[in-house]
Amino acid sequence: MHKRIITALLSVLLFTGTVALAGCGEQKSGNQDSSKTESEASAQTAANVADGAILQAFSWDFNTIKECMPDIAAAGFSAVQTSPVNECLVGESGGMELFGDGKWYYHYQPTDFKIGNYQLGTRDEFKAMCDEAHSYGVKVLVDVIANHTTPQLDKVSPDLVEAGGGSFDTLFHQHNNKEIMDYSDRLQCTTAQMGGLPDINTERPSFQEYFFKFINDCIDCGADGFRYDTAKHIGLPDDPKEDDGFENNFWEKVKTETKDYDSKFIYGEVLQGGNDKIEEYIDAIGRTTSSVYGSKIRSALVNNVLDTSAIKEYWLGKAPLNMVTWVESHDNYINDGTWLELSDEQIILGWSVICSRKDGTPLFFSRPYHSGDDSEWGMNRIGPQGDDMYKDARVSAVNHFRTAMIGEDEELVNPDSDSTAIIIERGKKGAVIVNSDKELKTGFDINLPDGEYTDRADNTTVYTVKDGKLTSEKPIAENSVVVLYNEGYVAQAAMANVGVAEDTVFKTDGKSLSVTLTLENADKGTYSINGSEAAEYKDGDKITIEKPADGEVVKVELRAKNSEGTPTYERAEFTFENAYKIAKGTKVYFEKTKDDWADDINIYIYNTDDYENDVWPGEPMTKDSDGKYSYTFTEDWDTPLIIFNDGGSADGVQYPDGKGLTVEPDKTYQAE
């Protein structure tokens, strides 16, 4: 199947040899070059992943996560979750856009189960990232795929095929030739294709052996746990089974074949909705996601109704509360349009609710860098860090509150029965107040000992508790978070922030770009362009980025330190396009030079604005003579790219096999 078909399909449906590698050696308990000691790190992060908060570093590469580790720890995250680290499909000739010239979901299309891919980095870089995380007291979770490969079967590793029994017929389930049509049918759900992704027979012992070598190699390199993608599509022991002589024992193998299983934080992505068997998956895996709860939180934020009756229930039936909670996941953000419904402020309000609660382990999805109401993808690059909302002062304050409240019971209260605000009380030790729609007058009941409390979110406002009533000089502002506790509070300087101005343009067809740099909570910052020697800058300074003679992308790295010496890092990437125009009536030609092409040839035309001449495989070309074809453009185009193909079927041929070709008028193209 050609990648252009996969692109259209997965953008709608997605979430919806030898492998005996050398061990990475023993993990170091600390990094001598780290700016934080182990005792300082332990004051910021929870010792157990379940007790803390997880940062989902969506599409950040290993080196970026390593560079950002001081910020991640200072923000109070106890774990960071990477995108999939396995070898994966190289789409669009290695394009590195989140969506466009490259795709985020290619690292969810395994070609082999070995560490390292072109999007995130090498095995050595993964290990170095884990070492750095541990030096800051941060655990590393890896997003893993067990039940499918890329649909481009010619890209699947021969080692993986051999481990799956020696052929694609044995690597995949017997029902793999069918698409899931009825998710309530458990046999379909666990053995058929989902979204065109071939379904691996995860019950085959030889595959299991191969896969868990990968899992244990991740652990040897420093992984502390795993998120199992599409876990609902891997059978439970009592699920129906194909007649292949194997058992539905994959989840049992997770427990018996994973090194030091009891010390690892492992959860499965089980999206609720129709015979999802959530209680059974929690029992089998240990933890799952709580997707319905996330939808309830988003609905509460959109409607400004934080009533305890809507917020308190986790919607897991009678299952134990072993779950990962979120305000949004990457699936929600990408597939259901909620990125348009929720502002940054609302995300922070929702996070403050789920992170301050006793049960569940909250996961903070890092939205793309500089995304916003008018741009889902923002800078639109795989590798750099996401939006810096993860280190917002309110997010950080609630993260540290969570760590300080370990072991305390919870009570959820609407102050004076006002459902536009909610208080999460943790015993008599602390409380978080989340206020959404309007100013909230104080004077309401709160379960804190008498005394004064400084709001840890702004480190300025003082609240007084007397005789069980909370008062302050001013009402609590709308869309605000108040974090109150004294015992367990550890003061720290505000984190430095570096970046680029909100109106920054990241893609141009010009020769240069003027970029305004930003800086907060630091006297000076430094910038480096494509690895050049670092130069100092101050907030508001402008730099000019020139189009490179070699390549299209310019990387600007920004660094600074706060008053305590804690470093911060961000990377901005700028793309210089080779723009051109093609007029209506322009003609191009194609000549078959190989016998494996069919007789009918199509031309697929598209550009980076996601505009196409027709759905894949495009429009038919005119046959001028034996083996020679022509096409006349029927409209004007901005920077079109073209792909020649003979129909786009799974067995079809195309040229090129990646990013399309630049249009040259009157040129005759020949497949290489």
C-alpha cells in the first residue's frame, strides 16, 4: 500500500536475523555533571511513578528530552514518556514535519523491534537520555507497539518476519485480511486489522521471545516502564482465539518476561466504548488509561461546570483505580477536534483537578510548539520540545502539591455549592482551588488548620484560614488555580524561559527571516544557529536567519539559567521552502523504463497546503505512444509535487517512493 493512501487513512483512524543486542550496562544513580544533586532531585519528584505526574514528550527526540531534563524535574514531573523508540517506517523520504512533509504517526508503524529510529534518535542517545533523567530523579516510560507493523510490508525487517514464523502469513493473525467492522466482536477486535495496520499474532511464542528482547533491552538502557499502545486489540485469556494452537497469553508474558516487572510502571491504552473489558484489562496489565474520564473533564471545562458529581466519578465500573488520567491525549488532540475547544488556560485548569486528586496517575500531553487556535501543528517539527505550558508556574505548583500530598485522603467540594469552582482537599494538609467562569468570593468553608497560606501558584497572594473559613483581600479571579499548603513545601526560584515571539513564522519561501527572541526569569540567554558558537541575547532582541546554502532547515538553540543556576533549553526550527509556480497548460511527460509497471499510468499532484489534484492515485495520464505518457495541468499551482503510479494498489508501482518530485515544464520523467 502506498504511503499517500496510508496518510489519508490514518489521519482519520489512528487512535483511534538477530536481536541479541549488547546490554547498556548498569544504570548510574547520578550524573556528576548534573546541576542537581540526588537529594535536590528527590525533593522535586516522587520516588514512584504512580505517586507523581507524567510528561508525555510527544514527538520530542531523545536529545531534546535530555536537554530539557532540568526543566522537567523542576516542574515537578516524576516521569517522562517518550514516543515509540522502535525502528519505524521512513515516510516522505525522511521528512520531519509532524504533519505534512513527514508524519508523527510513522513511529507508530514498526518495521522492527529494535531501539532507534530516524525521528527520535539512536540507541546510544536513548540510553544517554535515560541516564540524564535518572540523575534528576525522573523515570522514563516508553510508548510501545506490540500488535501491528507498518502496512508497507516491503519495509518490515526480515528478522521480525523470521521471528513471526518465517512469513507474513504466520507473523500476522489469520483474520488480518479483514478490517475491524464490529468492535464489540472480540475476535475481530483482537485479530483483524485496525485502520489498515497489519495485526501481529502476539500469541506466537517465537514473536513473544523476539518482542521481549526489545522490551528488556529498553530496560537495560534505563526504561522504567511502558505504555502499551492499542492494548485493547491484544486478547485477554478468556477472549475467543483463532485456531492456531496458541494461547491468549501475551499479557501473562508481560508479567513473566519483563525484567524486574514488579518495579516497572506499565499501563495499557484501552480506549473505552463498547465491550472494552476495562476491568479485565486492568487486572491483566496492572493499569490502563481512563479515556471516558478525560472526556468528562474536557466537557466540564468547555461548559464551565465543575460540579463534584461530574468530576469525582472515574467511569471505570468496579475496577480498582489503577489508571492513567489525562485532560487530553495525543489521540484526542489530533483526531476529535478538542484542540480547538480547549484553550491553554482550560488545559491548566483541568490539569489542576486531575493532578491534585489522590487516585490515578496524571499524564500531561505536551502540545506542539507554538500551536494555538489558528494552528494545530504550530512549528510543525518532529524532534524539538513541545509547547512550554508543561512548565507553567501553575502546572509546576500542582505537580509539587501532588508529591507533598502522598498518602492523604481527598474530598471534592464545590465552595458554597458554586459548581463553577471546585476544591480538592487532601486531608487537612492542603487544598487546590480551581475556579473557571467568574470571580469567586472567599469566606467559604475549607478543611485546613487555622493559619496563613501563600498561594504556591503565584507565590504572592496570602490566604487566611480561621475557624474553618478561607478569606483573602481579593476574590479569586476567573480561570485561576490556587494551591495552598505549608507542610512539605520546598521553595525554588522561578524557572527561566527562553523562546521566540508568538507571531514567529517558521516556514518561508524567502531568503531570510527576522526572529524576535524572548527571555524570562534570567538576566541573559544565549542562542546558537545550526551549531554555531553561542551568542548572548536579551528579551526582545532580534536575529536574522539566512536561508542555508545546503539544506532547507535552520535550527536555533536557546539556553538560559535562572537565579539558582537551573538551565533551560528550547529549539526552534525554521524551514526555507523552494517555492515556485506552475501555470495552467504546463505539460509534463513520463516514460516507463521498467517492465513492472502496468499499462495505465496516473499522476498524483499535491502541495504542502494539503491540496491535491484528486484523491490518490490522482488523475490518469494520456498515453501518447507505447510506454510514453503526458499530462497537462488544468489549473495554476503553487509549489506542486508529483508522483507517478500505476494505480495505487498494494501491489502497485510508483515513482518516487517518497516525497514527490519538483515540476519542471516539458520534462520527461523516467523511473530510476
